[in-house]
Amino acid sequence: MIDYKKKLATLSLQTKSIFSGHPIAIAGLIGFVIFVLIALFAPWIAPQNPYDLMVLDIMDGLLPPLSKLGNGTTSWLGTDAVGRDILSAVMYGLRLSLFVAFVATTVGFLIGVFLGLLAAVKGGWVESVIMRAVDLKVSFPGILLALMMLAIFGTGVDKIIYALIIGVWASKARLTRSSALSEMQKEYIDAARISAIPNWRIMLKFLLPNSIAPVLVMVPMSLSGCIGAEATLSFLGVGVPITEPSLGLLIANGNDYLLSGKWWISLFPGVVLVSLVLCINVVADRIREHNNPFLKSMNMQ
Amino acid sequence: MIRYILKRLWHSGILAIVMSLIVFFGLYVVGDPVEMLSDDEFTEQDKIDLAIELGLDKPLFEQYFTYAGGMLQGDFGTSFVHNRPVLELILERLPATIEISLLAMIIGLSIGIPLGIFSGIKNNSRASKIISFFTTVGYSTPNFWQAIILIMVFAVFLQWLPASGRGLTNSMFGIEWAWLSLNGLQHMALPAINLAIYKICMQQRLAKSGTQEILYQEYMTFARAKGISRNRIIRRHLLRNILIPIVTITGLEVGGLIAFSTVTETIFSWPGIGKLLLDSIHMIDRPVVVAYLILITMMFVFINFVVDVMYAFLDPRIRHQK
């Protein structure tokens, strides 16, 4: 039915037209891929398992970068108060931060797209309930909603994912609905309706593939937003647990030592966090610019 | 117009009630205040007495109506930790949050919009690219990380500005303000800049994309063809038209600023309501958390209402919509 080879070919052509001639966006994409690879392979490439309390030696605590540890290895980026190697902690922290953001973004998008399509197809009270809920959500800043959620359910990796999902879904539902509604004006949907094809089939077979493009453009933005939000919440002490530090929590841990001149504990996780978000954002900006027909026509003038 | 306002008012009322229900029942499942307040010497009977005194023995809905009734009379309950009326605690700290948010807003608008218009008009110039690069870095950097950098550079390394507290406050209209003294202003500087950086970046991006969209409209070409001076085109034709999205976002961002002030206030130990919220979450001080969230929610409902009305005022197409 669907020619996947052809789809793939158009996709790679699209990617080319998005990125060619935009070195900053290409750099961002490469940077992002590197971060993802580090996160995926952290258990194999990190010098130490920072979650394993057995390998941590308190005697190695608070060593500056490039010092020798008790077991003879070199700690390239120094250690924190409990003797955790910062390089390893950053790799694992990156892993956790990216995991949380990926899950939250994916689930948030699935929920948002589904509700958006449902609202468009069903109309009536289903649509008003969904759209009122969207209004409710988008009228509050995400960080406050997340704080509210975490105050209600307590903290933990799963809780923070729920809190982030709450932040993601609404704007996607709104966009999917408006995109699907304009698609529904077209004749082939009328034809499908007359042929008595059930609503769910129209939703999945016709509306979904044809109205998803503008929503997908928001994925990178959402991802970087989730990473930043998780880091902020963890920094505030209402995010991930202390035993499995994400980048935000690593920065919070080091924050207590900054004033006594031990800069490396916070600095490296912070630099990684900022570079990661920056990489995603330059890609996101480029994709958005590419998909904005207005800006495109302008550049041609 | 009046009809539009009434409709929005009706929506806002429903929104306020739904949100207060969510907050109240959501927070109800957190912690057990009796356990919090009692110590080892409490007997079972003491605990039951305490629960009755706090009204926790009544059905949930009755508790909500008691709470909502008290709220309408300005009674938000008593803080478990501070043992003082919650409203008093919040009102006492509100000026600190307001002054810091307003200062950040003023800095953000007065720098962000001109930068945005400039980089919109001179889209391909080097200066515009540099500005856009910095604002991308700025909004990619989490608020708390900016705060840490600011503290490291200006408080620890250069030792120009204080990193925590509110400094001296002076009284005006019976309220204590920090901005009335030099010492207070110095204490305000870092937290305000911290909040403002994000605002500057957002405003720059908004104003830039707004400018670019309008720059190539036919009426702009026509205005140029008529020989109207550049400054006049910018003031009369450009600024007015990019104002609509800016007004909306700025309105919504007032709330965003107050939300983000939780982060900034916590890092700079700025004694505002944001720090109060976070401290209360950590200490499970339920009355404060519930009251803060409900008040903030009401504020948001109100802001959204005002933004909607202003939007309709600026753009006639909206108020004539069915």
C-alpha cells in the first residue's frame, strides 16, 4: 500500500533541503547525535558506574580535574563529595535526562495527536471537552503545573515524566485538531464518509498521515523544553531522586561547593546541559524556518 | 464588545472553579497534617482531637465548601509550619515578587523589542545574526544555570553585587520595598537580570518574526512607495502591527515571570512568594501550597481574561467572531 522506499527517499531529500547550506544547524544535529550516542552507551564507555556505591571511595572526594583516584585511574573531570567521577556521572546523568525527555515527549505527542484527531472527527461535546481541557492547560505555565503535580504525587523518575507529559500534550492537541479540520474540508474525506468507512479508520488512515506534518515540526522544541524543565525541577529538589542524579541534580549538588572554589562539580554537567539544549534548539529553529512558507517566500524575494 | 466580555467572564468563572477543585482535591492526598503537627508524646486521642480541630474528620466535599467559603472571606487557613494565617504570609512576601518581576519585565521589553525590530529589518546583516545567536543561546540556557553563572561572575569573582537576600527595604504606602534604596537595588540587580535574560530573548524573537512578517506586506511597500520616512513607517505601520502578538505574550508572560520567580527566588534567597511555595512543598505545609496554587490560578484566570479582552480590543476581527 504505502511505498516505504519512496517515503524514505523523500524524507532524506527533505532532510537534505532543510540542512544544506546551514552549517550551524548541521553542527547542532551532529552534536545532538553525539550526545544521544554517549547516553546510549554510557554503561560501556563511562570509567565508573556512579550508581554503584561499592566502587565509590569517600577518600576520592572533591578531587579537582585530572587527579589520580585511589585505584590508580585518572579522573578527567574531577570528583564530587562522595568520590563520584564527574565524567561518569555526567554520562549517566545525560542518559537519564534524555530518557525522561524522550519518554515524556513521545507519550505527550501520542496523547496530544490522538485527542486532536478525536476532537476533529467527533466534534460536538467530545470536541468541546477536549478543547476546554486544552485551554485550561495552555493558560498555565508548564513549570507551575509540574510543581503542582509533583507536590501532589511526590517525586521520582516516573512522577516527573507524568508531570512533563501534562506539559506537552495540550498544544499538540490544538495544532493537530486545526490541521485535521482543514484536511477534513477536502473531498476525499467526504468520499470516505459516504463510503461508510468507520470514524476510527478515517482518523488513522486518512487524517493522521495528512495532518501530522505541522505537529512533527514541534518535536525538537518539545524535547529541549522537557530537558530544561526536568533539569530545573531536579535542581529544585522536586525531580529525580538523589541516588540517580540527572544533569540538573548534579548541578544542584555542586552548587553547594561553588562558593568554596570547587567549580568542576557544577560546571561540567551545566556545560553539557546547555550544549545539549542548544544543539536541539538550533535544529528546531532551522526546521521551523524551513516549514514556514512565509519566511521561505520572503527569502526568495 | 460587551457580549464578548461577558462570554469570556463566564469561561473564566468556570475555569476558576475547576482549577480550585483540582488543586484542593489533588493536594488533599498529600501527607497527613496530623502526623506533621503531632510529636511522640501525642496519644491517639490527641490526634483525633487535632483532626477534629482542623476539620479533617468531615467529608471531603464539606471541607472544600468550608475552605471555599473561608477563601471568599479572605481566610486561607493557617500555615502548619509558621503557625500564622496563610494570606498574611503570602501578602507579606508578594511585594518582593512583584518588584522583581516588574523590573525584569521593564528590562526585557525595553531591550528585547528594539533588538527584535532591528534584527528583523536588517535580517541579513552581521549584527542581526550575532544578536540572534545570543538570544538562541540565552533561551537555550536554563534559568537556574544562568543564575549560577551570574552569581559566580558578579558575586564571587568580581564581587560587584550581592548574591542573596533583599537588602535594606524602605516603606512606601505601608509596604516594604527594596527598590527605594541603593542597597536594595543592588540586591535586586542579579535576580532581576536572571529573570530578564529569558524575557529579552523571547521578546527579540517575537519582535523579529513579527517584523519580518509585516515588512513584506503590501501596505508596507505602499508606504515606502509614498515616500514616508523610515522612522515614521517603523512607528506607525510596523510597531502597531507587531504589537498584537507582543501584548498577548507579554500578558501571559507576567504569569510566566511569577512562575519562574520560584526558581530565581530560591537560588538568590529572594524572600518572595516563589521561595515560599518551594519551601512549603519541601516542608509539606499544605495550607500554604493550596492557598498559593489557588491564588496563582485565580491570577492566571484573571490575566487570561484581560489578555483576551485586550486582544479583542486591538483586533476587531476577534470580537466579531461567532
